Amino acid sequence: MSDDAPRNAPRWVAVLAIVLGVVFLVLAVVYAAVPADHLPSVLPGHAAGQTRHHLKHSAACVLLAVAAFAGAWLASGRRTQPPATA
């Protein structure tokens, strides 16, 4: 494959997907480690006086992070050139 093959997507798309993946991983750790009453009020799941952890929110964030990293991987590749016909 030559280096001048067109990319699947612009480079910024892959970078944005990686950044979103990291953000979702951080949110997954926060949801798993911090009780509901200590979550920032801007996050869904904040509940005053509750000491339970939001493991479903954490699992959803992990799945979103995996999807974002997969999207970055797919966007960072180069298109294959179809074989030349004679």
C-alpha cells in the first residue's frame, strides 16, 4: 500500500474519537469508584444521600469508550485501492 492512499476519514475524526474514548473511560472509573451522593451534580445519577455506586452507568461508559476507540481505529486506516483493470 502506498503512502498516498486516501484516508478513511480526516485525521481530526480519529483524534476526536480517541479523546471521546478517554473521556468515557474516565467517566466509567468515576461512576464505579464514587458513590452517588458524591458525584458532581452535572452527571446523571447524582442522588443526595445515596451511597450506592452506579455500575450500570460505568458499564455503559466502558462500552461507549470501546466503540469510540473502534471508530478511531477504523477512521485512521487508509482506503485500499481497487485493482487496476486492463
